[in-house]
Amino acid sequence: MIINGRSASVYKVDSVPKEGKMNYRFHLEKYKTPSSRHTCPACGQKRIFVRYIDSEGSIKFPNYVGRCNREQKCGYHYTPKQYFIDNPTEKEEWNALPILQKQVRENVEPDYLDQALLNKSLKHYDANNLFLFFQSKFGCGVSEQLFRKYRVGTANHWNGSTVFWQIDQQDRIRTGKIMLYEPLTGKRVKNPHSHITWVHSLLKQENYQLKQCFFGEHLLHENKSSPIAIVESEKTALIASIYIPQYLWIATGGKNGCLTKDNMVVLKNRKVVLFPDLGAREYWNTKSLQMLDLGINSIVSDYLESRASKEEIEEGYDIADFLLQKKTKQMSLHEFVAKNPQLQQLIDTFQLEPVRDKYHFPNV
Ligand SMILES: [Zn+2]
């Protein structure tokens, strides 16, 4: 476990983001189709509610942040500003982003964290909510293999929290992102606050020069042949690597995480597929063009858009949700073994492995 007894609020939370800046960045969704109008959480009227969206695409507000168009009869209006007041940690996350960006731009030598911290975190998986979720879906063996491969650790900053280390190609640790998940659903705990923080911040190292890298970047030098698939969330990368093992899955850790030109360099001479979450396609298209400037060929997949139903789109499904609806052979085996425990002995004795699933996937 890491970081005993420290609780630190890293990023300045001195003020709510300035109104002007917020108005510029967060705005009511423009009308495109009837599906861009929703049911009002206050009056219940259908197709009348307009949500706030982040023009930079990194903040997804909950469904109740928006305005009811029945101004006279209802008048419900919940602004991003109010949301940040009610959810100070979300604001913290948001405030953290420009700091990270600035440090990337400054062109200084990054700092690294001690390897011992990481090593100490690679245990106590029984107290790691995300691991427990994976275990319930894929069984212990597969989950442990996966967590070790990606070097996902357990943190005790919050009970049950998970740490996603960002380890670069030279095996140097840039930082670790600590997040808390629900063990049953595998969803992030967002109440009463968003439960996300960073190891370098908790350690309170002065002037720590943070330069983020991809989650999973350390796997690039071990596996030079597989095409690289990039997603936003660390959890999605882990899940997708079980379902679609023919790709090497890495994560940006959020849109403002590490998709800068500086970071993209590690993708040179690789085949790259970008997997946007729903609604983030345009942003990823621009990133794909930036990659092209650097001589990196990438394609933006419509995997999710082309498969998700209207309801799933409304629910804000991501790739992980979508994949989890499908059963892998490993999942079926895990369920079968749970019902017939003596089977495990057989599997262990003969070192049996299920045939890996192959989903139809576009060739890069
Ligand atoms: Zn209303």
C-alpha cells in the first residue's frame, strides 16, 4: 500500500473557475436532432431539457446539469458553476488539467517517482475494488495476470482505491493516478465527490516536474508487433485487452492527459487505432491529424458509434460498458468453475487455458 496517512488536496481549489472562462468553455448543447433534447429532471417534460457540454470534451457533466426550455412553467437551470460549487473535487480535477498542460509545455526534464512505491502497491488486491470487480467478471487468475502486466496497484488513500501508474518506455514512473471504483459495478465512485488524485501530489514533493505518459506505455517496448489501440480510460484499456487481445491497449488517462505531440512520439512506426468514447469523435479526429504531422498513421475507429443503440448513446456508454455485455470464453469458464469448484483443480493440473476469443475487428 502506498502513502500512509497522507491526505492532501493537491490542486488549488481557491476559487470557482471564472465565470467568463466557464461561459467560453461550457455551453448549452446546440440543437442537432431531437435526441439532443432530454427529459427535464425537474418537471419531467420530455425532449425539453438542454444539457451543458464542455467544448474541450474533457468534462462530462451529469445529466441534471442543464436548462429546461419551459422557462415560465418550470425554470430549472443548473449551471456548470453551480455544479463546481456543489462538487468541489470535480473542480479540483478540472483545475488540475491546466497545471499538467503547462508543465508539459515547459520543456523541462521530468521528475520520476521511486520504483519502491510502485512495487509496494502491487499487492492487497483483495482490498482493491476495481480488482474485485475484474475478479467477479473474469476470475482471479486472468485478473491478476492483467493487473501485474499493467502494474496496477492498490492504494489506501481511500479504502479500496486503485492506482494506475504511468510508466514510460524506459520504465520510469512519471506518476500514479489514484481512483476509487464500486466493487460490484466497476463504476467510478463520484459521490459525495469524484475520488481522483495523484501520487506525486500526495507526496508533496516540491516543484515536482510532472510529464504524463500513456497508461500502459511500458508495454510498448515488450511488444513491438501488435497495433496499438488508444482509449481514454485506464479501466477501458484493461477490459479491452481481455476482449480484444490482438491489440496492445493503452490509455491517455483523460483527454487532457497525455495526447500532446511530445507524448505521441512513442507511437512512431506503429499502427495506431484511436477509440473515442461516444461524443468525442471530433476531438480524436484532430489528434489523429496531429499524429499525421509527426508521421504517425492512425485511424479513428467508429467501433462504438456504429454498434451502440440509441438508448446506449443516451446513457453515455463507453467501450468498456459495451464490451462487458459480451461474454468471453474466460468469463463462461469462470462461471462454470464457480459452480463446479473441483474443475479448477483439473485446470491447474493440466494448465488448461481457454481458447482466446477473437472478435471481428477492422484490420489497421
Ligand atoms: Zn422542466
